[in-house]
Amino acid sequence: MAKRRATDANRTGVSDLPRFLVWVRGLEGPEPQKWAALDFGIGDWRRPQVLAWLELPEEERQLSLSMLARRYPPPRPEDNGG
């Protein structure tokens, strides 16, 4: 990873951080991710993989993924009566 100069670090702000916390289907259950935009790709092939999403308030965008996952837990699976 390239190092940033001090002037570049001062210019970057909250607006440069990912805006969305997204819960996606993982191999072992829901997994959190941070996305800069809700871009589902060509033909929306990612949409079925997304379980839930939340636009983060500016003051929470710098938080770690693990901290956000504790603050906003994954959605509960729907009980289909089976």
C-alpha cells in the first residue's frame, strides 16, 4: 500500500470513508462489509447476497468493522415455520 503524504492525510475526511454498512451472505452466516456506494454491479447479481444495509452517520464512518458489527448486529433469519 502506498504511503500518504501528511498533506494528503489532512485533506482526507469523513466524506472519503465508506458510507454503508452492508450485511451479506457468507459461507458461515452473515458477514459485515463497508461499501462506499450501493453498487450492485451489472444485472444486480449481488442483490440476492445482500441481507441488509445501513447508511452510516458521518461520526460512525471511521469506526472499525468489528465495532460497527457489534453496534448494528446482523438481521435475524426469518422463521418460515419449518
